[in-house]
Amino acid sequence: MRRSELRYGAARLALSALLALAIQGCTTPKGSAGSPFDIVITGGEMINGDGRPLGNVDIAIRNGRIIRVAPGLAREAKSVRVINAQGQIVAPGFIDPHTHADGEVFSSDEEERANLAYAYQGVTTVVVGNDGQGITDFPTRAAPAGTNYAVLAGFGGIRREVLGEADRAPNDAELEQMRLAVRRDMCGGALGLSAGLYYFPQSFAKTDEVVVLARDTGRLGGYYDTHLRDEGDFTVGVIAALDEALEIGRRAQIPVHLSHIKALGPAVWGQSEDMIERVEAAQATGQIVTADQYPWRASGTRISSALVPRWALDGGMEALRGRLRDPATEERIASEIAANIARRGGPESLLITGEIDTEHGFSGKTLGAVAGEWDTSPQAAAIRILQDGDARLASFNMSPDDIAAFAGREWVMTGSDGSAGHPRKYATYPKAWQDWVRGGAMAPGRFIRLSSGKVADTIGLKDRGYLAEGYAADIVIFDSSAFLPLANYSAPKEYARGVSTLIVNGEVVIEAGKYTGALPGRLLKGQPPGGMCDTVQGKES
């Protein structure tokens, strides 16, 4: 066991003891006339967030917290809910470090805030603001939801706020504005800084610019979450992009988390081995580097992001459409789009999963099929779509061998990157369970660790991810043989099956496999070091 893991364990035990003592002071003493519990879970196979089985114990919950983990608690319960989990697995609720569920958890509609696509997968906490998007004014927009949610400050959102969509570097005053925006979000409760250097306008940023903001984030207790500048061979190449992310972490002295790690496209298949070696070499020097991964062969993005060259997006989508009206420039853009289609495995590998600001009726068809219907080339079909809108793509261009290689590393945890039109939003966790655990490559305890405790430790949630006294009562109970993905690329919005009970902050959200209507989830805020948010104008006192 590494020294850092020993420190994590010691800190976790100490926190658990302190929280348990605090909670015992406000609960009914053992053996009193009234029950000291709100809920007791008994009879299941208890697996903790570190992957260890807990043996023949019961779990008692009160006031949203786990207050006891011990044998025989069900016998002490009086007039309270006892959940018999016989034949099922009881685990900490899963924590998804990379989602696009902000539209749900920040919705004005209670039904959307239930966030059932994740709840039915056993997820009790989602992280939003990934890929550099961030969430505007998130502290004032927080509302009860079906799951907990945490937010990342967004490099892209902050850059757009200050520089718009221009391809240029910030001057000193603008960089200071960006630094103040990072401080604003981190002091508002963001867990870290996310970047998506693959996407415009973030792609226009140089490494030094990112380092400045990441360094401020690290000083405020956060981590750097990154969609690499390239995941294939589109620009700098995936190896150079990984090296850049590691450089940012070293120079900024901040933990690095690699979003949805992959080798994207036939040209880079097999480079997972080199990527793993680079990460583990960095870890050997003491650098903190982790990653998340989804188990699907298809990535999800937009035509504008997947196929259009970055220079053509300088100024945004309207500027792109202006360039497409010039025949010579359109020809150049079409040529580069054709090359990017080839990099992604060809037009039949690109499934259109949703239309954006346009109504051509091509959802569910490949780009090749659309080109055939329109009797034109795939690149011309893409340009025609972009002339008045955009479209979401599922891009089938990952090798199963690379997916398996990443899944075998202890620093790669589960994450959905859930987005509209892709089944990963509704079915990532049961698919990972089906592929890896039922497929025999991964022990159940390891899956649970990489979906709960390891994630909590990585992103800085100090009292979640474990079935321990004093910890938040975020718990999933599921049938290991019935935990199945139902969503697919043709029907991406089917809820997963197999979760019988989901508890969030001590309240039952799913009971007997059905949503209860409860909205106990809340915004989980980061905690910058003491005094760091009391400084003036972004400069340390």
C-alpha cells in the first residue's frame, strides 16, 4: 500500500470517529424506550467503499448519517423502517466524477431535478461543470434534487466570460479577471477547475494560461480535471496532450484528473500502453494523477467539435458559417472535415443522436446514410447540417483492447460523461458491472471501490463514499444478477434495472425499484483552506 493511501485511511478513520462522537451526542442512547434509528439495513452483502466486505453487520441511519455499523442492530430497532437486503449487495452510493447533468439538477422542474437517469444506476452524487463548461452562479441556483451534486469551475466558461470566443491570449488585466473568476467559483464551493482544451474557445489557450488558473485552484484546495487537448491524432496527438496535462499538474502543484481517458481513433489504437506508462511514471515521482472511464466504444460530442478544424471556429459558430459562405474557405474546411471523418473511422462510424437548432430528421442515422440520402459526400453533408445548426454524434472509434487496458488500472475509476442522446447517461454503471464484474475481469469489491470511495477521496468529498459511522447515509442496494443496462444507441433513455433501494442523505429515493418522489439531494461544496477566501482582489494576504 502506498504511503498516500495509508494517510487517506488514517484520516478517514479519524474523521469517522469524530463524526460518530458528535452524532452520538444527539441520538437516543442504546437501550432507551424509543428507537435510536430512523432506518436499519440488514441481511445484505455489505461492501465498503474501499472494496472490503464488512461481514455480518447491520447499518443504522439517523438524521441523514450512518450512526452505527455493527451486528444485531435490527433487533434493537423499534417502530422504524427495517430494510431487509437479503441476497443483495449493500454499498456506498456511486459517485460520478464526470457528468453533464447540470440541466437536471439545476432545473426549475422538480421532475427533472429527480435526476432519475443516475438514481436508477445507483448514483447518489454527480459532478457537473466538466469539460471546462462550469456552471454560472451555481451557489444561488442550488435546489433540492434526487441526487447530490457538486460543481467544477469551468476554464472554458471563464475564458469565454473574459475573452469571448477569440483566438488570442489574455493580456495581464484579462488574466487577472480570469483569476478572480476562479477564486469566485472556488470560494463559492467548486471542488476544482475543469478544462476541455479540445473544445473551442479553450483550444486557443496556451499551456501557460492554464497553469496560472490551475495554480490558483490548487492553492484553494481543488484539483484539475481535464478533457485532454487531443484524444486521438487530430491536433497535437494524444501522447503530447497527456504530457501537457501532466506538465500543468507539476507546474501548478495540483492533482490531475484525466476525464474519460481513451485512445480515440484507429491511428492511436494501442497507445493506451504508452499512456499508462507515462501516468504511472508521474505517479512514481509523487505526482497525484487519476482518471475516469466509461465502458462504451462510442464517444459522444457534436459535429462542430468532432469534425470542424479549430481555426475555422475562431469567433464561434456564426463566424464559421460566414467562412462557409466563401467558396475557397469552404473547400479548405471540407477537406479538413473529410480528414477528421477518416480519423474517426469513416462516416458509418458516426451515428447522429440528436439535432441542435435544425430539423432535418436524421437522428438515428449515420453520417454516411445521411450523405447517401442527400446524394452528396459525407463532408458536404456535415457542412449542410452546420449551415443552420449542429448535431450530436456517437463516434464509434475506440478499441476494446484499449478500454480493457485502462479498466485494469487502480487509478481509473468509473465515470459516465453522460450526455443527451448517448446511452452512457442512463446505463454506464450497470454496463460496467456487466462487462467487468459479470465478465470476470473485476471483483465486485474493486468495482465498488472505483465507483465510490476512490472517487470521494479523489475529488475531496470527506464524508461520503464509505459505509462508516459518521458518514453521510448515501447507500445503494442492488441485485448483482439483475443490475443491467437497458439503454442502447437506438433507445438511449431507458432506465437501468436492478437497484432496489437508493438512499440519499438518509432519505429513500428508490424503494422496491421505484422512485419515491423524494428530493433529498443537495449541493456539496468544497472547503478551501482556512482564510484563503478572506483575501483581497484575488491576491494572497
